[in-house]
Amino acid sequence: MPKVKVNNVELFYNEFGKGKETLLFSHGFLVNNTMFQGQIDRLKDKYRCISYDHRGHGNSEVTPNGYELDNLVTDAVGLIEKLNIAPVHFIGMSTGGFVGMRIAIRRPDLLKSLILMNTSAEEEPKLPLLRNNILLLVVKYLGWFPVISQVMPIMFHRSFLKDESRQQEIEKWKKIVTNQNRKVTYPFGKAIFGRDNVLDKLSKIDIPTAILISDKDIVTTPKYSKRMLETIPNALYFSIPDAGHFAAIEKPNEVANSMEEFYNKIVL
């Protein structure tokens, strides 16, 4: 398994394709890099695609600390530099979006374009923050069993969860979530849910940027994406219908279509 040591952590990554342009995929909380497989399968014939696991997720190292958002940004910067792939086309979903936008603000030299997928530049709203902190405490002390039935509808839209033809896929993702290391879930979750507001800093981003949102996302609702769209100069907007927070999993083809449209517009 390919791993690279950066910022005192071993990060696992997958690599597909051999195109001249490199796409780097950064996933959301509680899952792993394979959430983008539907998009990578579509894009790998044209682009070099690299997807990595955040520390404490998937096959990356579980560290005793270092789950602060700024440190996740440092991890990603280290990965880009270690793999010598800058400037790279960064695709960040939710937590990956938190990371990607902060790289674009602090280290624009590392990025050639940016896709912000189902994410937000603002702090976590008060009521979801309270709910999330309660869920994190339950997982920390009691495990996933008492709350997984509440967490899955937050992550995925009901049309996906009720689709009889996709029950095996749903069980796979439920297993990935519930197998998440509980020593990681609490500090990682506290860090990303306690994030700062960087909306006013997004006006500094001067690389091609796409904002991609699901119209049924209840975690980062469209209003947050639209505020990013209004702030980032010349950003493009794509909406995925009838999908929840994890649209890349629920609607892999529709997300891939939007990505291809974006890359065609910026003439990769």
C-alpha cells in the first residue's frame, strides 16, 4: 500500500491514470478516499488521479494527536510537496473542502484549480454544533450502535438510503463509518465542527474554482455554497439534484459530469 510520511504522520494514498494534469481528492469525515471512486473511474483515462486518507481515517496512520484543522491542512500541503505534484487540481469534499480552501488562501502556489464539494467556509451553526457534539460524546463513550441510525440520514439523502437496489452499498458505508477508530472520531470531529470562518478570505482565491452542492444536503445547505460563490471571483456553480451530503457516493455519474464540465471550461 502506498504511503508517504509527512508532518509526523503516514498518509495512505491511491493513484490511478497517467495524464499530464494531476487531480488530488480529499474526502469527508468518517469515510475514506474510496468515496471518489465513481469520479476517478470516469476521469482516470484523461488525468492522473490521486486520492488520500486523512490521518486517522482509512489506511492512514492513527496518531495520538494532530487532528486540528490547521494540521490537516499541513498534512495535505506536505503530501502535495512530497509527491511533487504542485500545482495540482484539488477536489475537496466537506472536510476536504475545509482543507482545500485554506490551502488556496495560504499556499496558492500549490494549486491550479479548486473544486469545493458539499462544504462551507463558515463556522458550524449553533444547533448542528450542539447536535454533533452530543453525537461525538455518545460515540466516544458508548460506541456507534446508539447513534448510527441518526448519523446515516445526516450523511445521505433518504432516497439513497431507501433504494432497494443499493442496500449492499449502503451497508458497506455503514460499516466504514462504524469501524472508524473511536479515539479519532472525537478529536477529529471536535476540530472540524469547531472550525473558524474564512468566508471573507475567499476573495483572495484567484484560481479557477467550482462550487458543487447537492440540493438536498442538510449538512452544508446550498445557502453556504451560494455565499462562497458570491465571494470567490469567477467561481462556477454546479448543483446535484436529489442527493444528500455525500453526493459523490450517491450520484457518482452526476458529480463526474459536473467535474468534466468544469475542467472542459477551464481547458485542461
